[in-house]
Amino acid sequence: MKIDLFAKRGLFTTTIGKLVLVSILVGMPLSQNAQAEPALKSLLPDMITIPAGQFEMGCVSGIDCNAREQPVHTVTISGFQLSSTEVTATLWAACVAAKGCDYAPEDNGWIDPNMPVRYVSWDDVQVFIAWLNAETNSHYRLPSEAEWEYAARAGTTTPFNTGNCITDQQANFEGNAFKAAGCEHAGENRKKVLPVASFPANAFGLYDMHGNVWEWVEDCWHQNYDGAPSDGRVWPGTVGECERHTMRGGTWHGTVSYMRSAYRFRYPREIRTGGLGFRLARSLP
């Protein structure tokens, strides 16, 4: 896997101009007041209600399976909400402008319209969510790993929610064919991240559940599913296990196999890379 790692950095002078524009957009300074709330609301992603249900979690297709995706187990999911897209860099910039976040990602066009925020660690995301909840009086969170897979599958049992194969017209990845499933088409390797919702949504109305950027989930990392919860809740762990957190969905600079609905990987909670972002979840009342 290709990984581009960057040391922790604060605000850069090259981003200040863009941040000023974002500050004006959201009403500087952002706070819990009538002026800030409508501006911030306009930046929030749509929240899609995911219906309750039951599914088989893990490599149920039997194609290209890894030990970390075993054993396949039945999980019952309560209804919840998941953002239709990954969180955008513009929304993150609003947090920076409001001084709710003290970290601004790398200045590679990171607040261009509709681009997913990247170079954010799991720890960074926790700070952002705390700010967002304070500003909106809401209860946003990261999805659990089980919620993420249930939502990504959208009722499918194939490697992707598009079937056994997926193309460069359905997701952003290296464009290579999925040889394990006999997919013959090799498409374009764009070699860059794309704006959110650049491809069709899955049956639940969720965009980019395959490819573009990896997505952090709340769970600590476990080597396999032995002892995994059967009710869709977040799976905690030991101090050592929680030094790393799970990520799902694959990335623009990753192979097609990484995008499988069952595929799971992990990074240290403090790591920041150009292929890693997140989306928001929320429990139903």
C-alpha cells in the first residue's frame, strides 16, 4: 500500500487567505448564536437514515478473503444516520476558522469546493466532532465498523455494492481490474482525489463508500472478528489495541481489492495521510 505520511503541522501561511474566505462565509467568529448556525448548517453533509436490519459481516462472498475479515458473523443493526458524503475540507476549514480545530491539513487545495478533507488523524477527528456538536447542539460521531460495512453493502453480499466487479466509472482508485473475481476491465488511474459524490450513490444513497479516501471508524483495531459485537456497537479494546483504529473503504491511490465491502485496515490513531478522511454518523432518537 502506498502511504504518504506528513509530520504534524499547524496553520500554514499559504492557507490563511483561504481560511479568511471561509471565515467570512460562515460568519466569523463561529459560535452558538443565530448568525453562525445557518451558515454552518449550509456546510453540513446530508444525513441519510439507514434502516435497521441484520447482515452477515465479513468476507461473505468468499472472494479474495483475508483472515482479518473472519469469522463471518451475524450482526443486528439499529437504525442510524450516516452522512451521504465524506466530510469536506470546507467544513473542516470552518472549524479552523472558529478556532475549534487547531490543525489545518496540508495546503494542496484542501479547501477547494467539495473536496473530502484529508490528512486528518483519528484524534484530529475527535476534536472536530466535539466542536461540531457544540456548535450544532447535535450528537454527531464516527460510525462503528459494523455500521459502516452494513451501510456500504446496502443489502449486497458481493465484494462491492456494485457486484463482483467495480470500474473507474463507479469509484476512484488505481483503476486495476479485480483479477480474483475475473473482472477484465482495467480503467483509468486518476492519481488524485476527486470531489465527493463524483460517482453514483449506493442503494442507501451514500456516495464514495468505495474508493476516493479511506474513512476512519470509531472502533479500536482487532486482528479478526473473534469476540466481535453482534449488535453493531463500537468495539472497544485494550490500551494497546486502541493505539490503532480501523479504517474502511479504500482510497484513490489503492488497489481495487482494498475497496471491497469486507476489507478492513488500521493506522495509528495519530497518523495523517493524503488518502484518509471520514464521514459522520448519528444515532436515531
